[in-house]
Amino acid sequence: MKDEKIIELFFARDEQAIKETEEKYGNLCLYIAANFLCMREDCEECVNDVMLELWQSIPPAQPSDLRAYIAEIVRCRAIDKSRASNAWKRGGNVQVVGEEFLSLLDDGTDLAKDYESTRAGQVINDLLSSLGKQERAVFVMRYWMSESIGNISARTGFSEGKIKMMLMRTRKKLEERLGKEGITV
Amino acid sequence: MKKDTVFEDKRLLEAIDHIDRKYISEALEYYDEVLPVVGSPERDKRATRRSIKYALALAACLVLFSAVIPVVGYVMGRLGALTPGGTPVGGDSESETAGEVIESNSITEPDPYVETTEMFGEIYPVVEDTWHLSEWKYIPIKAFWYYEPIDFSPEAMKTYVKLPLEYEETVDGMTIKVEFFQDTYPIFSYIQARITYVNNTGSSLRFQNADLHTAGYFAAGGELYCGCYESPDFDFITHADSTTLVENGQSHVVEVIYLFTNSFDPSKTDHTYHIDACFYVPDSGIPPEVMTFSISFPIEVLKHE
């Protein structure tokens, strides 16, 4: 079923919307959740939470890209659940930025830091807009979806060495851009 | 020397949350295939199937190349026979004269192929279609890509890349020596480099990979296909990958290739070559700390008028 039709079902408060969403995007949700959570049960619970949140948020939300919208919610809920269960510290399946995320958990944030991260977010988006589609996708897969290098390699067909090199170059560019913006890392 | 630290800053980790949805949507296109259920060994099976698919494609390419090489050799042999065979590269006066002309970028003879033959002495046999002169190396950029016709016309042989035969630089204790050479592939233009890393950083490091590239391929949104770095089909010859442990004081040698394609555009390409190499710091945790050594140097693209 097309996304537009699924959204229509949500707007009509038809529970079929959940079934159709699960059928179409259930595996994607589980896949993304598994990048952040260790246990299959946690992943399934996360997907249930996501379905509930979709039901509650559409309407009023009317996402133009349902798949990306769902992916964002899955990621958020998976990170929340992971924090709650302290899965980060157990290692889990967080193969990319887990250790770095730990520092987030320990420190909390204040307004100045929020402002900085928003600015840094703009810099990242500017950088992404200047990259080729492949570099951009690899960056998002790695740092946003927390995918392993091996999985990115399997998805894109690039060798692991090439992916590491692409990421290294993108990080280098990001560092330069952040420096120009006065955001020191 | 750069460590893999950018994303250790928590503000940047938070900043990742602000990535535009359109880029997320774009990345999710790679997930259009039916996704395996979490925890299923299907993921590994899919990776294996993909590897087999690429291996078969690679084998097909090799068969194709081996069939094409004799034909190309014959054609190039005929072309070579039509050009005057000059004298071998030799004395200083010859080198200086040729060097002056080249550096002025003002070769105006009507047939650059013949002109080049006369100026630089012996044109190497087809399999080594490269000119050596003093400390410089001239590589003709032939229009070629594996699925398109090869253009051996004099017009296509007009553009050259001028490279140093050797280049050496020390970065944070790592000496990187680059030697450019050309081996035995006659059917496409490329730059092959042998890179020797001499580790005097004071630590043992595990070599991961290295490559040779320009920054130009970013410039034209993927159109500019200068080099095979972006091509999975040729990935195997572009990178040097290993996990060799290079003790302090020891050296490690790798070879990389930069392939010119028919999209190479001297006017757009950034005329700087970069050589990057990643080394792991052994036993530094999971993921291991990565050290990157990068050097850059200009090349010169010469266009015969």
C-alpha cells in the first residue's frame, strides 16, 4: 500500500493503518532498533512503541515522507530505551558511536550547549548538501543509524576500506567547517 | 596526523539529531530490499550472496579484459609503427630543451603524438605508454572506460599529467615515499604509485588502508569520474588494504592505482593529489584508535594546443 493511503487510514482513525505500516515498515523498524538495542524483545517492544506513537501523532502530523518519519521515531525510541536499560554500557549492538554517546548520558545539557549543537547540526547539513549522494548516505547510515561498517558495505557494495576512507574524509571536512564556524571540537 | 575524534564531542553527537529528513530518506533508499528479521543469520547470507555476485562480475570483467588486450595491443602496435621511433631519453641538453617546452605549455605542432615522440625520445612500447624525462613523468590521459570504446586518436592523446617520479614527505614521524610507475596494463590510463611508509612515530602501528585520489570528484556531483575511487567495480585496484603490523623503525610498502576515465576533465579536476593512509593503534580499545597520515602535492595537467 502506498504511503499516502496509509496516512489517509491514520487520518480516518482506521486501525488498519497500523497493520499496513507494520507490514510495510516493520522489518525496517526492527532493523534500525537493533542497531541500538541488544535484545530482540527490546526491539519488538520499541517497534510497538513506535506504532503507538504513530497512531497518536498522525494526525495532526502529516509527514511528507512516511518512511523517514518512522525511521526518526524508531531511532529516538530505541535510544531512549537503550538509555533506560543501560544497554549502552553493556555494549549491546551499538557498534559505532556507543562509547561517545555515553558521554552524553553522563553530562546532560544546558541551553548554551543546545545552541551549539543546533549550530553544529546546521554545519552538518550544509556539509551533507555539498557531498555526493553516496558519501552522504554512508555518513547518515554510519552516524545517524549507527550501522556497522560491515552492514554499510553489504548495503552499498563498497569495500569496508573504502567506507572507512569516505567517512574519514567527511569527518575531516566537517572538522574544517566546524573550525570556520568557530565550533571547536 | 589526525585521530578519529570528531564524533567524540557530545555536541556533535547531539547535532547528528538535526540531520535533515531528506538525507535520512536518501540513505533509506539503500534499505529498499526486504530487510531480514533482526537476529536472523539472513544478514550474513545476503552479504555472502552479494560477495559471490561481485566475484562473478569481476571474473567476467577479467575475461573481457583478457580478450580485449591482444586486439588493443595489435592496434597500438600498428599505431606505434606509424610513428617515428626516436632516440632513448638521454643527455641533459635534450632534457632541458624538452622541459622548457613542456613547462611553457606551448607545444603548437599539428600532430602532438609525433611531436612528443620526437621531443622525448623513445615512446615506450604500448604496454608502457609513458614518457620519462629527467625527474618528471608524463602520462597521457587516454579516454577510456571499460564499457565504452577506447579512443586512441591523436586528439585523445593530447592531454598529459606531469608527475614527479618520486615524492617524499615526513608527517609526524611517518615518512611517506611515493614512486610513480606504470606496469603492464595497456588499455587504460592510470597512475600507479608505490608508497613506502617508514614508521618512526615511536609506536607500532597496524596498517589499515591507503589510497591515492584527487579532491575533484566531489566537484561535479558525481559526474566527474576522475579515478576509480567511487567505482565498486574497480575498488580492488584502488586501495591497498591489509592489517600488517608495522613496528617502530620498520617500513611497509603498498601500491595504489588511480584510473583515468573518459569523464576526466582537466578544467574541473582539482590538480592536487592526496595520499591518505590509515593506521590502527593496536590494543587501543574497541573501536581501535585510528591515525591518519595524509600528504598532498600538486600535479600538472598539460594540454597540447
